[in-house]
Amino acid sequence: MKRNNIEIRVCMGTGGVASGGAEVLEAFRGEVEKAGITATVKERCSVHQVGCRGLCARDVLVDVAVDSERITYQYIKADMVPRIVQEHLLDNRPVSEWRVGEDYDRFHQKQVKVVLADCGRIDPEEIDAYLAVGGYEAARDVLTNWRPEEVIEEIKMSGLRGRGGAGFPTGLKWELARKTPGDTKYIICNADEGDPGAFMDRAVIEGNPHSVIEGMIIGAFAFGSHHGYVYIRAEYPLAVERLKLAIARARERGFLGSGIFGTAFDFDIKIKLGAGAFVCGEETALIASIEGQRGMPRPKPPFPVNRGLWQKPTVINNVETLANIPSIIRRGCGWYAGYGTEKSRGTKVFALTGKIKNPGLIEVPMGITLREIIYDIGGGTDSGKPVKAVQTGGPSGGCIPAGMLDLNVDYESLAKVGSIVGSGGMIVLDEDNCMVNMARYFVQFTQEESCGKCVPCRVGTKRLLETLDRITKGHGREDDITRLEDLAAGIKALSLCGLGQTAPNPVLSTLKYFREEYEAHIIHKKCPAKVCKGLLTYRILEDKCKACGACLRACPSGAITGEKKVPHKIDPAKCVRCGACFEVCKFQSVDRE
Amino acid sequence: METTLRAIVKNHRESGGNIISLLQDTQEAFGYIPREAVQYFADELGIASSRFYGVATFYAQFRLKPRGKHVVTACCGTACHVKGAERLLNSMKLELKLEGDADMTADGQFTLEKVNCVGACGIAPVVIVDKKVLGKSTADKLVKEIRSIRSASHEKK
């Protein structure tokens, strides 16, 4: 009898788990056991969990590979598993109606996966799975055969720049730390992904934690550090758990600890849990937080590479940056530099979300256009309405209007139009999104997250928020646009750290490209996207109303009156403008303007 | 309480922890940071209690008040925001009869929290009810979820 190699991979990233991944995994294990496949082809059938597959909206995604023939299923629930096992594994007839369609292939076509290459393929909780795809080879090679200077040179030549947002050349950072005298130096992996709307780092740690550890080992060796920290958000429990496990396993194998890989080099990693402060993404604030203090930044210089954690030379690298390192060492700087543009080499992971058909995690070569990302990979808007803008870089970034979709995505091009690459959040907005409301959203975020140390940021963001609040509530004054511009200029120029210096970007970019929308709010007291509650009025169109009572039941404030067969009415005095009636009405008889 | 606090301080001394990890352990044990705990640490470690409060109020993770029996966490990250997180929040507030800044129901059954981003943007809008992640949430589904928890806890009584 022919024995097949069967491999079943179930997505168990946060998206997968939320959609019932654990139950699906359990069901597969149970069904396979019951069907006796394990018995007949023992050791050759494996059912295991993998990290994020990218297209979280289709979860639970399941790969079933019989020999090398792989079929991906989407939207799988536990109760669908018996049929897959019966038809696909036993009868060799894949369940065609549950397979992913062409759009799934299109989602992956233009992507180039370096950091995410093994995410979603290997079991993140098994160190052997990482070793089987060449894991820790780069670190072993570097520690045994390379000189530290050679490592630095290789990374410099690859053109890799920090993926946390600022884009500082990684090789140069390591070189600066190497040149700073001192016996004790630290390497910190910044996994405090605080940018709302971004989850690249979470996915990398959940999907392939060993790649980050390996990157840290190589970095530590390059500039002579023996102590590493991973500063990670406590809000990511699954990532923390997998990272802890990975560190423990690496230690067992002698990849961490003293004399690692049988060389004389010592290196170990500790985990520090962030306690929820966006400002701790700033290097000096992060250091203060690891030291156990309030995470407030301090003026630079001295830079952390000279004086950082406990006053010692410290390198802080982002998760994605570190996860790139093993591949660069293994495949050479020339290979890596072959992707991307002249000043922005390699690939970048983005969290593509918002009004998009295929939201998810993508990795693309730098220099790809926004249009390719949104239409070829993302499949266009989910609403079918035209794209209005793309927000990149989160609270430090800006909104790029639809007219600029042919823009290349790299550090320089995005900066030129008033946004940034940032850590990789990319939020697609359609005409139902109000740009003033978006600006207000981000300013509210930075205002809450401002640490309060310097006045321009603490008071400036507060005044920005008050002004935007007023505008979105219909009390905007004619000079408010000038006021916003003045405030923004002041905050940008005078704030102590990156949080304040970039906080006005969402306001400035929307003012630049969507000024008429601000004017509509201020002068005409209208919100063109019909988002700002204070500027909307609701009424029921009598001729369309079927008097079904749905809105009447949904209304939280008792503003709707009516009875069977009598068109309903909204009492404007009682209406709290929540929009509940608008949403429940099946006949589009609720009108808002 | 004192036994727990003593153990936390012992662990803190042995592992060379700091104020943040001390408070994290405390919150893990009690669900919030009780005033008595801070006083105990201040006396025991010779650190002014203001330093503890300074750290506890700086970070979003720490709570100085106990939470309700059930915790509903609404993600207000950007992806969730553009997909209508605020509407969800409002309908949950109405369902739980929370007014103004109140975040806990009068009977102590529910706490409603906002969080900046849980990193599950692909399935926005996201609400977490008692650690269960509900993706692609709608007001209807959430109200049902809350009601089912409420009736389950009534039955127990």
C-alpha cells in the first residue's frame, strides 16, 4: 500500500483563535485518530498549528497537504472537519466548495515573503519545525565563522533600515554601539507595538518567534552584547506565551545561555512586559520603562547607543527588523538589497485593514505602489465604493488621498507627501469615512498617550483636540483652520520626542488634501461623509416606511413614535442621533443628512 | 491579603524586579491595585507610596479600582474605529445602562473597557467578552452576548 505524507496546518494566530482555530485543530486531531490515518501512515501524518496566514478575515484557514499537493480551505469550523477528513483524506476527493478561490492566490501573488516566509507554515511552538527550515543556521554560522565587523558590514550592505518607524540603518546602529567602549552592552527588541491598527510584530512573534531570537543573537554578537531584553505588550498574551516557550526551548538546545553553539560566546534574553503606554515606543521612554519607572522620554543626545539601559550602550531594534536578519545572513546582502528601491531596500510587512475586501497581513517589496497593494492584493474596497484615502503610519502618519495611489511605498516617497511608512499600519478609507473625524481620532489618541513631560505636546495636543472636537460637533469657528495650522507647527517644532513631533501629522495631511471637508464642517455645518453625529439629522421618509416597528424597537431614547400601518416619526428633540434606526431599517426609509 | 503580598515582595526581591513588575504581580493576584497593597510595599521596601502611584497611573494596564465580574473590552484601534467601534460602544453602554464616565454596572456584574488595539485588525471591529475574542462584531450580537451572560448568572442565583 502506498503511504502518503499528510500534513494538516491550522491557523492559530489571534485571528485564527478568535474564529475557533483551537476547536478546528482539536477536531482534526480527533477525526484523524478516529479514521485511523495515524495508524496506517504513522509518523507521516501530522496535524499542527501555525501562526498568522495573512488573510485573517477568511479564518479559520486550513492547509491540507497530501504529499506535496496542498489545498487551502477557508472559513472552516469544527463541524466541517469530519467531511474534510472523510472526503479529502480517505476518499481523495478534496471538498471543492470550501476551497479558497482565485482571489486567495491573487492576495499572495505580488507579495514577497522574507519575514513572513515561515509564518503560517511552521508550528511556532516547536523548535524543530524552525530548525527544519534552516533555523539557527545563520546564527551558528556567524558565531563560528564570522568576525563581528563582517556581520555589521553585511547588514550595512543589505540596506536594511529600522522597521519600527524611523528607518535608521540597522548596520550603522550596530556599528555605533560596537564602537562605544564598555564591557556591558544591551540589545533590546522593541515589541511594544502600540500603533492602533497595526499587528505585524504580534503576528511575527506568534508565527515565528525563533526568527526574532536568532536575529537578536546575531546582533548581540555583532556589537558585543551578552544581555538581551524583549519589551513586549502585555496585551498580546499569546505572543508572550509563545516567546517565553521559544526562549526556554532555545536555552535547552544551547542556543541561549553560556557558550552558545559550542563557542565561547554568552548571550541570554529576558522578557519585560510593557504596561500599556504608546510613548514607550520611543527609545529613551522604553528604557525608562524597563528600568521600572514611568516611561517618559529624555532629550537626546546622549543616544542609547552611547548611554542607554542602566547608562550602558544599548541597541533597540524592532521585531520585524530582527526577524529579517537571519535571512540576510543566510542568503546574502545582495539578495536582500535586490528587493526595494535605492534608499529603501528589502521588503516591508503591512497590516492592511479598514474598508478593504481582503484585510490582513501582507509583505511587499519596498517601492510597490499603493494601487497594487489596495487593488491587486487587497481586492479593492469591501463596500464597493471608491477609495477615498489611505492612512499610513498610524497616529504619527497621514492620510494619502485616492488621487495619489500610484505613489511608491518607501520611506522617502511617503515622507514627501506628509505621511510615513511607520511601523506598517495601512488603513483604507472610503467615502463613508470623515477625514475630520479621522484627524480627531488620532489626536485624541496622542493626547491621551502624551506623557505630559513637555508642554508643547501635553497642552498642544489638548488644544488641537478641543478645536477638532468643536468642529466635529458643529461649533467650528471661521478661524479654526488657521488655529489648527498654527498649533500644529508649534507642536511639531517644539516637542521633546517623536510622539509630539509627529502628532500633528494626521491633522496637517487631512488639512492639505481634504480642506474642503473641514470647511463643510465649519462653514456649512455639514459632514459630507455623514459621520459626525452632531451634524446629522434623521428623519423617516413616510412614503418608504413600511411601519414594521424595527426602528421603534431599536431607538434607545424613545424618540420614534408610530404604530402598525402608520408610518413612524422621529421626534428631533428626543433623538440622540445614534443612528440605530438608520442601521436597522431594511427599506432605506430612514434618511440622514 | 498579607500572605499574598508577602509572597509578591519575596519574589520581587529574589528576581530583582522593579516597581512595574511588582504592580503587575499585584494586579494579577487581586485584579486591581488595592490601596493597602501600595502601603504594604511602601513600608516593606522603604519606597514612597507616591512612586508606586506615579507608575500605576502612568500605564494604562493598571487599575486602582476593582473590576466587575464580567469584563467587556471594546477595541478602539484605527481599523475598529473606521468599522464603527464607537457605535458598538454606545449600544453596549445603553444595554448596560452606563452613563457618563461610569465603567462598571451598579450591580458589579459588568465592566466596560476601551483598549487601544488588540492587534486583530483583520477581523475588525473586535470586542472581547471575558477573554473571548468576538471578531466582526455587530451591536445585535453583542447585546445578545451580554444578555446571555446576564441570564446565566441569574440562573446560578
